[in-house]
Amino acid sequence: MEEVTKKLNPSDVDRKLLLPENCLKNIPRGHETFLKIRDEDGIVWTFRCKIPPGGHSRPVLYGDWLLFVRQKGLKVGDIIVIVFNKRKARAAADTSGDHFEIKVEKTRN
């Protein structure tokens, strides 16, 4: 299982989620795809994902990302964890989102 942990900054909660470089190695640079990601409540979200062309490009999630932020009440400083489960991905015959999961850790203010 691989995971990406990100502490949210103002751009992440207001515009789009910028992920660390090389965290989604299976998506070709310069292409856009849709990621189906299951949250802790069992809801499957569809995020648009794009990795710009170039040597040092970071994946960007948008589309339903801002709806997810609003519905979960995310704020700057909260932490999200996106988990990619290779075992579930190999067993999945469809793209239901079972192999990507997202968890939220809210900071207390």
C-alpha cells in the first residue's frame, strides 16, 4: 500500500490540490484522467487529475475536489491522506474507486 500525506494550504482549499511530485507514477505526464477515490464514509468522489508535461511536474486534483473540501469542511492546516491499495487494484475488475481511499485529519483551532 502506498500513501500520500498532505497538509492543506490556502491554494489547496480554495482552488486545487497540488500533490507531491512522482506520487502517481502510472499517469503519463501531459495527460488528464479521472480518479475515483472512496472517502471514510464510503462515498466515491471523482477528481480530475492532471500531470503537466515537463521534468518536475506535480499532479493536480480538481473538479470535485472543491466540492469535497466544502462538504468535509476542510480548512488550511487540515491533513489529507490518499492511500493506493495495490492488492485491491489488482483484484478490481472495474474502476469503482475501491483501490484509492482518502482520509481526513482535521486540526483543532
